[in-house]
Amino acid sequence: MRGPALRLIASKEILDTLRDRRTLFVSLILPLLLYPALLLGLTQIIGTTQRNLVLEHQRIVLVGDAPEAVVNHLRAEKLDPVGADKEEKGLSARLLDELAEMEEGEAPEGGGRGCGSS
């Protein structure tokens, strides 16, 4: 008795689903259109982000004297070597700017954390 009743209920549900156009659209047509569009869109976004990262120069702080060959190799790899004393001056200037902003009542950039904190 269970087999025929189960088949009858299953066939009724399948017919109801096939008659409902919205259910068919949401379950069959929409995924066929949406998944490829999302895949292509995400591929484009990831590719653009990777190209931008490759073109971007990264700054590296060198402490002490580095051989000229090392500096030239870093520049060839699109890395920008900077002496530690030059970077410290830049950090000091940013800290002074943030302190001035805090005295004026504004929060500094970066969520209120100082440059040296982590």
C-alpha cells in the first residue's frame, strides 16, 4: 500500500511544480543565468586586483647599510627600498599630524589607533 500511495503523492507534487512557472524559473532558469554571470564577474574582479597588485610598488625599510646589489635587486622586483632614518622621519611626521588632529577633537585615521600600535 505504501508504494502506490508514495508514487501518487510524488507524481502529484511533480505536476504541481511543473505547472508553477515561478518555481520553475527560480529553480531552473535563474541558476542557469546567474551562476555563469557570477563566475565571470568574480574572475574579472580577481584578475583586476591581481594586476593592480603586480603593478604597485611596495616599500621596504632597510636598517643599516645594504649592498648595492641587494638594493638593485629589490628595485628590479618593483620593491622600493627606503632607509630606516627616512622612514622614521615619515612616521614621526604622521604621529605629529595625528596628535594635532586629536587635540582638535577629531579621531585620527585608522580607527583611532596610532601608527606604532598593532
